[in-house]
Amino acid sequence: MIRRREFITLLSGAAAAWPLAARAQQGALPVVAMINGSRADSALETSFRKGLSEAGYVEGQNVLAEYHWLAGEYDRVPALIANLVQRRVAVIATPGFSPAAIAAKAATQAIPIVFGVVEDPVKLGLVASLARPGGNATGINFFNAELIAKRLELLHALAPKAARVAVLMNPANDTSAKTSLEQAATAARALALHINVVKAGTSAEIDAAFTALARDRSDALFVFGDPFFHGRRVQLATLAIRDRIPSSFSLRDYVEAGGLMSYGTNIFDMFRQAGIYCGSILKGARPADLPVIQSSKFELVINQQTAKALGIELPPTLLASADEVIE
């Protein structure tokens, strides 16, 4: 027969294993903690909130949402994750931010995690398989290898005379940067392009990187997808125009800021989908049973004004295939 004290201990263990149940019993609103490495972005928060709403959850009514924007300070990730685990939040969401997803997975096997990663989540150790994650994590995966190769092809089409391409990476996002670099090198060889690596993890280092581009006589700039760079997209686009260097980015936001072109997933849709999955988990779905969503919606956006400023004549076929041309 189980003694009363032992029974209470068992109940405590169950609550730790599934914090949402404990919070429901206590009458407290479940907390969803969203983490991203970029600057605070109200539009992305709105997309995440929209996903929660589509799943039946409204902030302040039946869920509390926390938005943790790290503004490039990736070294804050371990302490932040430790705090969220200690507080036993209901769900940790890391759309577009691999370092936080990896850290969360290492820190807890109990709290559900909803990620959004460019790398293979199986190789990252986040899930057992895409169809059956099998643990406490699931989310969205967008194909980095295919995107990197396609972006280089598009940049080559826009600037066919560019032979030396500088790739800008954030060393703080080591796992993603290494994967992207390997794939960029493979794609560059097929196009007979020379790759030159430059690194930046602060605003000052971005300025220094452009000084290096001029010194190395790079013909074009290829910026790896990274939350820190997303938060510095105006700086990147402005410097690229100043130095008259064709630039390729992963998201349309950069092109709206003045970058030449982008090809990649729709980041707003990714944040919305992350919100939907968080809502599904709050309703009782297990991450182990929610298949990883493979992004299939990609968009090509070109800034025609920037092309004119750089003296680039846009090929009619490329203009026709663009999802949007900013004039």
C-alpha cells in the first residue's frame, strides 16, 4: 500500500513531467515562452500570437506569452533556458533560433519544445524522426541545403560577373553557420565561384566585415540566415548599397530594408505555425506525436531600386519568376 507521503511524491513527479497539468489544477494560466536571437519584432510577435489564436488561445484570457528577444546576445541562452525550466513554463518555443532549441532540449525532457530550424532536426538530436519526433520537441524544418544552393544560383544570375563572393556568418551561431558554409562551398564549386568567409557577431564587427570586403575586393555578398543579422538588416542593406555590392539574403525583410534580393521561407508563416503547435500542445497534444512540418513555401523578392542604384539590369526571366519586385 502506498503511504500518503509517497503518494504526494508521485504526484509531484507527474507534475514536473507535465507542467501544464499542474498549472491547470492550480487554476493558473499556462505560460508559453518564445525565444529568438533577433531584436524585438512586433510583427513576428503578432504572427506567433495569431497562431496561438487559431489554436484557441488568447493572451491574457487562457494563456500567458513571454517574448524573449536576445538582440544578438546568444551567450544569454543558457541562463534564460535554466530560468524557464526552473519555473516550469508550459511550452518553450524557439522559431528560427537553433541555439535556443538545442539548449532547451539539453536542459529538459519534460517541458514541450516547439522549434523552427534550418538544419536537420534529427542530426541536431531534437527529434528521433520527422514523422514521429518521439520526445518532447517538434516544430518546423526548412531546407537549408536547397535554399543555399538556390540563393547562390539567383545571385549569380543577378550578378554574372561576380566571381568572388563573400559569405557573412555569425560565429555565435556555430552549428547553423558550419552547416551553411559546407553547403555554400559545395554550391559555389558547381558555379565556379570563389567563397571568402567573413564573420560578425556585433554591430561593430559588421562594419569591420564590410571593410574586409573592400580590402579583399569581393564582388558580391551572401549573408547566412541568422536572427542577429535579421535584427541588423537595415545596417547590412545600407552598407551594401554604400559599397555598391550585390547582396543576397534569406528573408524578404532585408530586401524591404534595401537589400538586393532574398530567397527563403516566409518567416511570418513560420512564427504563426509555431504558435499553432504551441496551442495544440496546450490542448493536450504530445510533441512526440506531432510530425515536424517541412516548410514548402519559399519566396523570391527583388528590390528594383537597389538594382538600379548598383547598375544591375534585372533579367526578364528572373523578374517574371519573382514573387515580389519592390519598385
